[in-house]
Amino acid sequence: MGSSVVVLETDPKVAKSLAGQLSSHFNSVLLTNSGEELRESVAKHPPEVVILDVEYSLLSDLRNLRQDFPKLPIVCTHRVPDEELWVAAMDAGASDFCPADDAQNVVAAVLRSMAVA
């Protein structure tokens, strides 16, 4: 099974933690450093799911990803999520929204989002 996930997470410590947790569920975990790199990776090798740090990305990036890849689950993270941002992210097309530093919660959200997709 060639399952993969693409992650855009700006905090290297959080990215490493997420990659460690995700590696037991996916054959490939690709960490990206920019919205452009993430988009390129998704276009070239479509993953099963994307994890997007919305503290770093714009909600318009999320909307564009959703528009270009309508069936792709996108789990958003943020260092300090609040209800307003959660609602905005969900409205922009997020499949789920989690605190960035809660790797287990992010993995659970990823697996739930894939099951729904």
C-alpha cells in the first residue's frame, strides 16, 4: 500500500513529532517548508491526506487546495487555535482542525478524515 501524507508544519520540533507519529500509519511522510512546495508535492504525487499549518499558511491557500483537490482530506493545525480560526478553516475546506503540538490528536484526525473521504 503506497500510502503517503504531505505535511506543512513550520515548527521543526512539531514537524519531527508529527512525522514520527505518522510514520507508523503511512509508507511516506513528506515534510514541506512552504505552501508552494506542498502544492508541488500534492500535484506530482497525490497523497492520501495533507496536514497544513494554518499559522503559516493563508486560508486562501487552504481554499485553493480544496478547489484543486476536492476529495483530498486536509487536516489543519495551529499552535494556538481559537474558535474563530477553527470556523474559518472549516469554512475554507478543512476536514479537521487540531492544535499543532498534539501529534496523537492530529494523527487521529488524519485517520478519521481518510475514513470519511
